[in-house]
Amino acid sequence: MKNRYKYIATLLIGFLVVLSSCNDSDFLKEVPETFYTVENSFNTVDQVNASVTNQYVHIRYWFQINFFQKGLGTDLLDTPYWRSGGSGYSNFSNWSTDYGSTYNVFEALFQLISFANMTIEGAASENITWDNPSDYEYVIAQSKFFRGYAYLTLGECYGGVPIVDEVITTPRFDFVRSTREETYKFAIQNFEEAISGMPDYPTEAGRVAKGATYHYLSEAYLALAIEMNNSTEYLNKAIEAATKTMELHSLMTDRFGSRAIPNGGTAMNGVAAYVEDGDVFFDLFQRGNLDYVEGNTEALWTLQNDYAIQKEYGGNNYLPYPREFGPVLRDAKFKAEYIEEGSSDSPWSGLTTAYVGGRGVSSVAPTNYATTVIWQDKFADDLRNSAVNIRREFICLDEGHSMYGQVVPVEMLDESTLDRFYPVWTKFSPLDDWGYEDLSDGGDRSNMYRDEYACRLAETYLLRAEAYFRLGNNTQAAADINTLRRRAQCAYEVSADEISIDLILDERARELFLEERRWSTLLRMGGTVATDQIAKYGYCQVDYPSATAPSGWNLFPFPQKVIDSNLDTVLEQNPGWN
């Protein structure tokens, strides 16, 4: 049973705090009653563990509720034009040195760093007695993991940033940017120091262990190698770290878990658990299947969501994908010649939200690259593209129309409403009501309550494939990619001479759509990879014909607010943002 530690946000003393009291004779005079520091704020092991929990709670929001890092504005997804009026993320004329999405990520990562620093120092407090040294080591390991993760992501997206490895107790205005190389090396140092204190496997659902640590260590070495002109030394280290992850974990290759039980299974909301036409990729994303402790050997680090916790404590223990990413089929209309007397102009009038698996409002929609380009021709025959995993056909639910109960061809729809009509990824919008636990409590299919991958082994294979490719070993790169393609029962396996960054990006999109940190992937590759990919496939200039495409930069802007507040030392802005 899942431990509740990961669901309940804990209020912590993260910064220097002064509590004051009032004197009856002079109520305006502030008299500090207690002066809290790291040294006197941590007095028990439970307080330290709560500080560790806070790191999980904090980063969980930025993985699953804030979608920006997953690719808003990239080649994968954006806010549709009809929803945004052309002001979506990939209208880069709207970006600035204090662009809200990039500033918020920067701030959140430095908050994570501050929580990690506070925990590391607090755990060493002389006030605390650790009965089990391994408990102390695991606390330090988790905090260094999160600090490494934060600096890796900062380096990928912003380049060199100030390195802060201690709790700051007085105002400072003299921070200095490290180089991107130094930032990556600091992330690597944290991951490497974390490994010795990590268990081989998560001891509780949601905890990190050696697998996730080696995974991000591999990514950090790969990022450093690219920054150093494809350094052979660091590419080999990236391969070594990825291989260590693979020695601990294995891909799920057969059907498993909550919906793969033939001849019945647990029924919920009147729907049997078993799905006859499911497959292993389908099973990877079914509630109850995502954690290592639930038997999923592919899971490296999983974010926890539980309806019972959400119902009792509130918060954001849910995934809003069905609502935010769902197409608005009720707004798609028949062409005039197909509207029949007694029927609606919408073929999915009334019951559409139940059928497509979510109450879609299309705040975010996939690009043509995600829905079509990566699945064309020889890449079409793929479990990840199967009818149960990407639902592309929709049945008319208007009982007054002659098409009732039949699949509605796209050709019958009014072209002006086709931007509301796009496929539904089952891993982000349940196939049926079994995926919605809150219906009996008034839920409307807006949210789902399953766990969420932060990273899984499939991505490790793609990291190692990229490292092999950059070393010039295309044979091994193809072998790693084809390991995933065989699991997906693809009719076509790639050859060594096909391997390229473009193919690797395509395969990442096929396997990891809305899982990977797409901005980190594109920006860490350096050069013009990000801007070229976005200009070719993004909404800018395609769906937003008047929008400005990205050019002249390959890093997010360093927040101008941070530059302006650092009064004693000049922090340089990233190229292309002056």
C-alpha cells in the first residue's frame, strides 16, 4: 500500500524567518521572540524526513501540472489558434527576458535547490540522533539527487547559472554565473555522490533509487559531452551510466497489471478491468501499473496520485490531461450537406465527453508532427500507434442522424472546425470510465487519478542510443532504438545508416510523447536543433501564419528580474535575448 508521505504537502521553514511579538506598551516595537535558523529548526528525524518530502511535493507539480517543460511551443504541442487567438507559446514574438513560463521554471528549480540545501544542512544538525546511519545516508542521497536534477535542467535550458550549495542566511547581490560546463559538472557531482546512499530499488512508491540516479547521470554526461564538442570521454561515461540503469531495471515486454487479467478482473464503475485488445504499451499507463513496487520493472521514478488522498486532503493529486489535452469534438460540425433533418450539426452531440474519455477543452493540442508525421509510411505499424493507444476514429452519437453508430470520416466535417478534432492518446485520456475514480462523487471526466512517470527505462535506451550515435557507433545506436521498436512490435526496424538526430527525436516523440522534458531535450542538443525543429513542425508559421518563429537563440532567457536584482555583480544575458 502506498505510503501517504508523498501526498501531503508539508509546511517547512525554508528561509530565514523572524517571529515577532507585540509589547502592550509599545505595540509598534518589534521584539524577536524566536530566531529560526537551520541549526535550531531541525530537532528530530521526522522534521528532516518532512523536508525530504517537500522536495518530492515541489517537483511533482512541475512535472505533471505545469505542462510547459513537456513541450509547449515546441514541435510537439501548443495552444490551438482558435483557443488562443494566435498568442500561443510558439508565437515567439511574445517571448521576452521575463517570459512567464521560462521565469517560473527557473524560479521553481532554484526553490528546489534551496530545499535540498536546507535538508542536507538540517540532517547534519547536532540536535538529531540517527539510529540507523543508512537512513541519514538516504536523506542526503535524495537531496543531492534533487539538487543534481535541478542543476542539470537549469544547465540544459538556461546554460551556466550561479551554483549555490549552502543555505543563504543573509541577502546577497553578488551571484556569479558559472559556465554551462561547470553547471553540468556540478549536477554530475551531485548524482555521483547520491548513488552510494541510494537503495537499488525504490523502497516505497514514488521514491527515487539507483535506477533514476544513473538515468539522470547518463543525461548529464551526455549534455556535458555535447557542450564539449561530443567529448569521447563523457559520451562513454553517459553510456556507462545508462548501462548501469539497464542492469538494475528491465523493459516490460508482456501484458501485465490491472487491465491484463483475462476472464474478468476487478470491476469498477460497471466496467470490467480486462481489456482484450490492449497491449503492453497500453498496460504501462493503466492505473495501478506504474510503480516499481507494483511490479513494473521499467519504472525508474514515478510521481504519485491517489484519489483517496485528493478526496481527503485536496491539493493537486490528479492529472488534468483528459480536460486540458482533450479535443473538443462537440464543437466539430458536419459540412452543410451532411446535416439531416432532426439531427444536430455536430455528429457527437450530447454524449461525446463520455465516448472520447474526457471532457476536453483543448487548452493544449498536438502538432501535425505528433499526430501524423512520425507515424507515416513504414513507421505506421507500431503498437504505440495502435487503435487502443491512439484513438483516431470517432463514432457518431447523434441518434437523429443516419450515421449514428458509425465512424464519421474527416471528409464529412466542416473544415473550419477541424482544429477541434484530433486523436486522443489513451495514456492521457482513459479508454473508458474505469479510468475515472471520481465519477460517483460528481466527477466529470476532467481529471484522472493514476500515477505519472518522471522517467522510465525506455528513455534510458534513447539516451544511450544518442550517446552511441554521437560516438559514431550507429550500429549500437540502432540496436538500442530497435529494442524499443521490437517491444512495440513494429513491422520496421531502423538500420544503422538511418540514425540521425532527427530520427532520435522522432523516436522519442513516438515513445515519450508528453512524458519527456521536451524543452530540455531540444536545448541540450545545442546549435540550432531546437529552433530548426520548432520552425519545421511547431505551430509558428504553420497554424499561426502571422507568428514569429524562433531564431538567434538556443537557450531560454536568463530572467531579467534576477539580473536586475543582482546589484553588486553583472549577470550576463543569454545570446539572442539582449
